[in-house]
Amino acid sequence: MIETGLKDKVVIVTGAAAGIGRGTAERFAEEGCRVAAWDVNQAPESAGVFQNVDVSDARQVEAAVDEVVDRWGSVHALVNNAGIVRDAQLVKYKDGEVVSQMSDEAWDAVIGVNLRGVFNCTRAVAPKMIAGGSGGVILNASSVACLNGNFGQTNYVATKAGVIGMTKTWARELGRYGIRVNAVAPGFVKTEILAAMPQKVLDGMVSHTPMGRIGDVRDIAEAYLWLASDAATWVTGTVISVDGGLVIGT
């Protein structure tokens, strides 16, 4: 087994109640980490110590970080995984008329969680890492959707592109304190959302993926684990696509 150096390290995972977040929290817990599992929904015990946190609320985030530090004394890694979708076309035009548009509410909701949430959590955690003097790791969830665009996802794609920009900026700003900042861009992953899709749609996803399968949450969790480990101590400011080759296959 590869030595990761993560045993007993403190890790915060946002959006840990389900999907990639749950799988990631559970994987860090398996590695012997002390995991703070954040979500607005109850996370399972296997994902770590649950904290009810709305990442779009800066005060909630700051209070939750203080609780983690009070309990365990430090934070080694933050995985900014929490995210939502509110899909709609920018403008839907039919028979010479605008029949619908993306609403302000749909835009603001996605920006609030996917972009402001990443900002809130990183802003709250970074000072704790700096004060601790041992560096740390910040890992942000982007998406392959922002590399090529995605129909009906103006808001989602904007946030995931913004996450890449913040990742590279923070890598420059925080590197002097020994803090590494990277992003992971997943492809199509087997989550509750995909489970509800028609088989024809899933088959289409697979046909565009050179590795010939839908990803598993474990595929993404392993990428986060590696980036947080001692094996990646000179990796920062990067965006790793974990997509089965989807980007080159489209």
C-alpha cells in the first residue's frame, strides 16, 4: 500500500451527504483521517463527523471552521465539493417569441453555492492553515463542462470556470505558506442524478468516453486523496480532468 501520510490529518469535505462528496469523505475516513462532513442534508456516519453547513452563508462557514479547529486543532485539507444545478437555456426562442429565459433565481442559487461557497470556505480555512504553520491543501471541484461548455448550463459552467480561476490565483497567493491549491474536473460520474437519466442518454455519454464507461465516485475520490497526500507535495495550481478521456473523446 502506498503511504499517503494522511492518517489522523483533519479534512473538511463539503457536499458530503451524497454522490462524489460522500464517496470522497468516506475515502478519507478509510485512510484514517479525521473528517468533517459538511452538508445541508444529513451525511452518513461513514463520511465522518457531520456538520450542517450552508456553504453560501459565510457566517455558518466561519462558525463551522472554528468548531473543527476547536475539536481537532488544525485543518490539513479542504475539499470544496458542494455544488448544485439549476439548468435552463439562456434564452429559449420558438415561433418568433421568447418562451423562457434563465431566471435570476436560478443564476443566483448556483453562483451562491458553487462559486461563493468555494470562496467562503477557502477564505475561512486559509487563515487557520497559515496560523498552523504546516501548510495545507485546498481542492476545488470544477467540471469538464467548463472546458467545452454545456447546453442549458450557463450558470453551472460559469461557476466551474470561475473555480479554475480562483484555484490558480490562490495557488499563487498561498504557496508561500506551504498551501497547495488544485482543482479536479470530473466527467460523467455515476451519482443519483445520472441514475435518473434514460439509458439512451447514458449510452450516449459512454460513446463519447474513450475508456468506455461512466465514472464511479471512487474514481474522483482517489484523485482528491492523491492530491491531498504526501505524493503530491509539488503539485499546485493544476486542474486534473478525471473523465475517462471525455475531453479528447468529444
